[in-house]
Amino acid sequence: MSASPGSAPSQQGAFRRLVNLGMLIGGFGLGQGSIFLVQTWLVATGETGLLALFGTHFSFAILGIVAVEAGSLTILSAEIARQLHAGGSRTGVWRVYWETTAFRLSVALVLLLAGGGALQFWPLPDFSRAYLVWSLPALFLWAFNAAGFLDGLQKSGISGLTGSIAYISSAATLFMARDLTPAEAGAWTGAAFSLGYLLTILAQFIALAASGWRPAWAKPSAQGVRRAFIEEGSMLAGLLPGQLYFRAQLAIAALFLGNNATAILVYSKQIVGAASQVAGFARRIEFPRLVQAVAGNPALDARATLRIQRPSLAIAAAFTMLIVATALVVIRLANGFAVEAWAFLAIFAVTVLSESVGQALVQGLFAASRYHAAAAARILAVAFAVVFGYLFVGMVGVHVFVLSDLLSHAIVITLSLRWLRKAAHGATGKHD
């Protein structure tokens, strides 16, 4: 019995997505795993001072990288997927890249000026001054990254693997910085951060060239640059509250609940966050397909949006069940802090699934270029969740953070469903 004509391409596409997912997870493990191993070694050897210094500065450096990226990973991927679906020219595709780069350069310039001002006017400690001087070039370099380009070509696995380079270079340098002075340790780890991102970008462009996309200059159009500033500005506005959300939760926990509850929250968020990130990798892989589906059918509804992203929802559900099952085992066999933490995790695990549903719907908004709506949903969700946590932490205790996360996800789901329905009705000429 012969296979249907479309079965081979479909199987090839599924295999390609599976490979991309494996590479994304591999890059995540290599990058964050290397940092985690070296930090664990510093704890074991009593070098908590160096660990605290590096951890704080590396965290803010990554925040700067996220700000320069400004959601262009999603926007560039979506626009390139649309261009390819519509049979756009190579010049048009490269023009989109350079228009995106113009916005990223503007963000990098603001951050570089802020960093220069801090060096000039603040009495920074030796480690901080050295790390800032040597890590700032990474922000300028990252404005030219091609991660979204690779994602748009459905090669997200490559961008995931290359994204681990800066983490690995930072981890390796941190391992060797134990006996250095604070200024030397700051300089070496900051330089490793910048070198890592330089190597990342070189690897990305080598991968593009190997895929038949040799780097090319295409003069940005005024309209395209304006669109990039509007869309990516909206993405940045939606991303920053999420970046600050966990820090706000930590502040509430430390202020009202003490060290034990704060430690439980930190430990639990690491596990839940890792599970959510793996589910997010699947969404990232499916995104170009979702964009092309919307381009072919602007009336695509929320149900179809979720159906395209079933792998990410299945992964989220599997991780939810795995965390709960592990928690039951730990509670039965362990004692002390581990029991408290995993008892909390058994309940907190449900947020992996609720977040995945919300973010899958947000991806639908992204695919339809409704970046303002997605940003508004995220900002409102974070604002209400933080206020809820602050008001009810005294009454509910550490479990308030489960409820606040569920509240934020419910707001994102509700608003996204409403706006997706509105977009679908608009495309078909219907009205509520």
C-alpha cells in the first residue's frame, strides 16, 4: 500500500521539528547547565562571595541582552516566515533583518550610554566596574544577532545551540577566576560574556551561509524601521514586566514570609521555570508554521491556534504530572526543607500547564501581528498578580504565589481569547 503524496513531507517536517526541539533542549542544558555546575562547585568550595558577585552581575547582563533582543526573536521569525510563505525576495528578507537591527541598535545605544554614565558618576566596586566595562560590548554585538532569522527558516535548533556559547564561556572563566582579585575576576568574566556573544553571532551567520543565506546588505525602508520600532517597542513593553515579576514576588516573600518561604519559592520557580522553558521551545519551533497558517487563513480561531501548538501543551502536561509524581515520592521519603519545598511544588506544578495555554494563545496574537494586544495582556496580568500577592500574602502564606500565577495566566488567557475572537470575526466580516 503506497503512502499518500503528502505523508513524506509531513513526516520530514515532524522529524525536523523533533530535531530542533532536541537541539534547543541540548543548548539549554549546555548553557544553563554549565553555569549551574560551576556555581555548585563554588558553593562546595566555600566561594560564596565570588558566586554572589558573579550571579548578580551575570543576571543583569542577561537582562540587558533580553532588552536588546526586545522580542525580535519572535517578530523577525514571524516576518521572515510570512515573506517566505508569500514568495518574497531574498533582498526583502534581508531588509527585514536590517530594519529589526536598527531598532536593536537603538536599545543597545541607550544601555551603553547608561552603562557609561554609571562608570563615570557612580563609585562602583572593583568587580562591578571591571565587569561592566568588559560586558557592555556584548549588548552592542547582540543587536546584530540572527536567532530570529534562523527561527524563521525553521532552524531554531541551531539558534538554540549557539545561544549556549556565552553561558559556557562565562562558566569556564568563572571556574578559573577563584584566585583572582575582584577587579581581575570582573574583567575576565565580563570579557568572557562579550566574547561568547561574538562567537554566537559568528556561528549564527556561518549557519545561515551554510543554509544558502549568505549575509547581504539591504537598505532599510523608513516604513519598515517605523514598523520595527512600533512592534518591537510593544514587545519590549510586554517583556519587561514579566522580567520584573519574579523579582517582585521575591521581594514580597522576603518582606512578609522570611528566608524559608523565600528559599522554597526560589527552588520551586527554578524547577517550574525549567519545565515551562522546555514547553516554550516547542512553541518556538511551531511558530513559523503558525504564522504561515494565519497568513493562509486570517480567520484562524483560538481552537486552531492551540491545535497547531499541541506539542507544547503535551509537554507542559507531561511535566506537570512528572513534577507531581516526583513530589509525592520526595514527600514520602525525605524530611525537612525538601518535604516543604516539594509539597509546595506538587501544587505549583499546575502553573506549568496554565502558563503554556496562555502563551500558546499569545503566540496566536504574535502570528497575527497583534503585538500591542499581547503586550497589554501581559502588563495587566503582571500588575494584577503583583497586587494580589501583596494584598493576600499575609492571609494565604507562600501559596499566594500559586494563586497569583494562576490569576496572571487566567487574565492572559481571557484577554487573548477575546482578541483572537475579535481578529477572526474581523477577518470574516462578522461582528460580536
